[in-house]
Amino acid sequence: MGDIVGDGLSRECPHHVVEIESPFFIGQRPVTQMHWETVMGYNPSKFKQGWSSGLRPVDSVTFQDCIEFLDKLNESHNAEPRLSLDGIWRLPTEAEWEYCARSGTDTKWSFGNFDGDLDDYGWHAGNSGASTREVGLKKANLWELHDMYGLISEWCQDNYRLDYTINSNQRPFLDGTGAYCIRGGSWFTESDSTRSSARGQAKSTKRSDGIGLRLVWEPL
């Protein structure tokens, strides 16, 4: 976990080993506006005009909004086991997010180190047209996950800390500071901010048209 290539920012250093011990399922795409509105009854997104807006990622959701969304999912959809297992919906931890973004690689992006190839895999400041787009339009990474790079930054469970070597496992780091990790970059960030190891932060009350979420389902 962290900057393995050697030209990342200080908040990605030093790279270190984190053990993923517990199974989890992660969404193939970010949560869409249609999914959010179906559960919550409203759509907070900035980019909700046009016939295809329901297939764009939900944006402008705070961390607290996401917790409410997850609570409603768990209340409504966990009455029956999935794959013969009980479980809960939640946000990914920072370790889980990077693990999935890397999809077994140690390069800047799962497709390599050349940012000229990023256009095939993600929406960023250089190709987005100053807006989000429908999820899943770009190529998936090696684990068939779409939009890990750009499009919408994604909330993680962890409180942000400058030295993230504190954690050596996949469990979230929580210290009550109120600032949480966001990952993946977005439609308005430069390519460097979309790398697998790139890290960002936002207060739990932050509402931005560049922040959304991706679901994890954890078997219990």
C-alpha cells in the first residue's frame, strides 16, 4: 500500500504491507443517482439533467448522508441471507479500496505507469467535459471494477491521517477527527490524483460535486 513507484506525495509514503484477511464484496461501479434516489427518495446531485442522469454517479453526498443511505440499505435488504450468508452494507476501508484499485498490480494504475492510457480507463479533468458521465463507460481494471480512476471520488470508512502506516490490516482507522479519506480522484482532478495510491481527505460534512461512494457488502 502506498507509493511503490517512487514519485508520489509524502502522504503516500512510505509504502508498506497491509494484510487483507477478511472476505468482502465491492461494487463493480459507483452508486448511481437512480440507486440513491430509489433508497433515499431524493437526488442531491449537481449533474442530474438529461435522460441518462440516473446512470451517473450520485454526487454531492456528505459522509453522514452515506451512513444514512447504508442504514436504510441494511434495514431494507438484509432480512434474507445472500449467498447463504448474513452480512452488512458499508463503505470500503482505505486499505480495501486501494487493494481493489490495484487489482494485483504495483504500478501507478492497474494498466501501467503511462498516464496517456488513462483516457481509456477513467474520466478526469482532461477528458470529462467538466461533468460526470454515466458509470461503467470506461474500461475496467484487472478485477472487472469500473471507474476506480476518476469520475467521482469515493468516501472510505477511515479517518484521514498523514501517516497511514499506523494500520497494518484492512480494518478502518478511526480516531474521531472528523476528516475522512476519499479515494480515486474525480472528473475535475488531474491524472496524478487518480492513481491507485493517491489519497485525499474531506470533512464529514463536505458536500462536493466530485464526491460519491461505492458499496461494500461484508459477510458476517
